[in-house]
Amino acid sequence: MNTRWKPSVTVAAVIEQSGRFLLVEEHTPEGLRLNNPAGHLDPGESPVAACARETLEETAYRFTPQALVGVYLARFQRPLPDQAQPAIEDITYLRFAFCGVLGAWDAQRTLDTGIVRTLWLSADEIRASASRLRSPLVLQCMEDYLAGQRFGLELLHTHPSVQALQPHT
């Protein structure tokens, strides 16, 4: 059987205020890790809308993406637990990272499952925490943001069929 390889499409928000970056601390199979507010693209959703949604779900802050920081491809492997034979989970992530405007915080909102807390860390604190980052892309996105890398959102196009058609079940 020939199976087509498909990367997992994710979005991430690079949010900086007064020299500090908004991160989340989350439970992962590798333990507690630090990450950008980030998550998977859902069916019927544009990358921009997904980033706003994921930021709200993980931080309780509204977020309006205004620029694309970059598009990143990374591969991650880890052993699968509870297997009779040793097995490896092999995942490739295609990440769209955005910067933008942080809006209001909703004090009544519960953070997404697995999110322990939000943190505001300086660039140096994030660099010093490299071993605790969920992915090397967290640091790469921040460094690209600090270098001034920005692309207009008009670079991205979501065809109306994405939202018009119902997901195949």
C-alpha cells in the first residue's frame, strides 16, 4: 500500500511586549515544555484564523496576526510508548509563525487542556531555556522576529473552498 506523506500543519504566535515574549508552559510526552502559543490548523480554517484561535485557547488573550514571521519545516522523532516492538513516531511539522497585536485578556477563560500557565520571558531567558523548549522552532521564530523578518499577510491565500466545503467524514 502506497501512503502519501503529509506534514502536520501548525501555526504559532510570536508575541513580544516591552522586550518579553509570551510563551506557554505545557504538558508533553517529554514532560513540561515551553512553547509559543501554537497549535494545529483545523479543517475549514485559514492559517491566520488558526493562529488567532490557538492564541486565545492557550493564553486567554485575543490576538490579531499582522505579519508572517516565517514558514518553517522541522522533523521530530520519539519512541512510541507501550509497544511490543520498539517503534518510533516520526512527525514533520510545517509551521506558519505570525506576529501581531495582542488584545484583551479574558480572565474568565480556562486555558486549553495541557497548558499549565503563560509566561513572559526575555529573549535571553528563552535562549537559556533551550533544553526546555518544545521545539527548536520556538527559538528560531523568536530570532527571526528579533531580526525584523516580516512578510505581509497578502502572501497567504486561503481559497473560499476551504471554508465552504464540509470536511470529509
